[in-house]
Amino acid sequence: MNFRQLKYFCEVARCGTLTKAAEQLHVAPTAISMQISQLEAELGGELFNRNAKPMVLTPLGLFFLPRAREVLSQGLRLEQDAKDLASGKSGWLGVGFVRSMIYSVLPDAIRSFRERHPEVKLELVELLSERQPEHLRNGRIHIGLSRLEHAQDPPTGLCQTTLFEDAFVAAIPAHHSIADQPSVTLAQLSGLQMISFPKDPSSTYAMHVQSTLKKAGAVIQVGHEAIEIHTALGLVAAGLGFAIVGASVSHRGPKDVAFLPLAEVHSCTTVVAVTRESESSQHVASMMEILTEFSLVRPWQSS
């Protein structure tokens, strides 16, 4: 299967006949017929009912058409992006990030970077901290925004820059009776079920949070497990319990969720930017400068 076959197939499906498709593509009808026949042979079934005038798609063709169009669209976009990069018309920057970063410095950093470098294609990839080193090494991303549970050296071949320390806070329903308090005690949280996240075997964050609370004397009852922070905060807003998040999340957190400091918990996580040791891209340097600038502001500390 190749892009030419997909292109010919999609054009015949649009035009209804080989002759009309050939006119649009400026090739011989026999060339189109041969390519489609080869595609059908690879797939193991006919894509068109050739006896109908105009030609109509078979069930296999109906299944294949939207997917073929999607692959073609992605291929054309990839081709153009690669040409722009090769010609120097544009650059590219890949940023991997833990989902909680979308509530703090990342939106401002993205906006500022795009204002400074409108020609650069910015690719954002949601990744657990544990998965970012692999993607940095294989070139999928240039910067990884990670959340560390404790101080640690970066993986081999990588370096990290601390952006900020993020204290734990409790996310509770905004309509709860304690939502207007300046802080919350573990005893007050004991009447609520905990919403744990992320539910992922690759992440140790959920267990770390629960361990931290237990060491502080909390009695925890996990009522729900969410795959990601967006879902966890949605469940909190629905009144199903509380979640423990970084204080920075309160900056852009849902309005129907209240974020309260934990009176008896003084632990925090560390948010870092990870790059390759050999990284020399000016775009990476620019984004690192921007991330550092916005991390120093920390608007959530005064919210």
C-alpha cells in the first residue's frame, strides 16, 4: 500500500468513474485501474462495484475511504511540514508535559513562545514524567516538563532545570461547607472519599500522595480512581470527594472546585524542565527562558 494508491482510490470514489478521476489527476485511466487493482489485491477484497455506473463503493470501500482520506491528509501535512523545515522556512519544537502543567505555566509559556517565534511549529505531547526520558532520547520531544516526587539526579544523558516547588493542596467541591476556609485539616477531609489519579501502572504519583497523607496521620478511603487530572477535578466538582494536587493547579483550575492548603502537610513536588545534555537548539533555549520567567511569577501563590 502506498500514497499513490490511496490518492487514486479517493479520487475515483469522489468522481465515480476512472475516466473522470484520470482527467483530474492527469494520468491514464489504465494507470489508475492498475493501482487500485493492486491495492485491492493487498487488502484481499474489492473496493468498488465496477458494474454500477457510476462506480459505487463496496462495504470494504465504505470502511476504507474515510481512513484513507485521513492518512492522505496526515501524509500531505507531514510532507509540507518537512519541506518547510528542510528549506529553513520554519523550525520545530516538541514539548512533552504532565497534564497538570496545563493549569499553571504552560499556557502562558506557549503564548509567549508563539509571539516570539511564529514560524516555529510547536508540537505538544501529553506524557507522564516517567515516559519523558525515552521520548527525549529518541528525538520525539526537545523539552519534558516533569513533576518529581523527591529530589533526584536526571537520567543519563539528560539535564534538568528546576522551575518551581509545588506544595500539595486539597481540591474540594466549591459548594462544600469548608470551601471558604483558609486551609483544611486532614480530619476535615476524613469525611470525604479520595479521588486518586493518575490510574496508570507507569506512574507512582498516586501512591506517593497517599503515602504522604498517611504519614501525616490521615485516614484515607479511595472512592474513585481517575486516569487523568481533568477527570479527577471533574469528579471533585460533582461532589464525589477530594483530590490532592499541586498548588499551581489552582491558577487555572475549575471554578467549581476550591483549592485549600493542607494544614498538616508540608511536602511538595518539584516541577522541572528536562532536556538533552547535548541540546543546542536556540528554540529550546528560548522556551527554557520563557518557562523560567513565568515560573518565577507564580500567580497561584497570591490567588
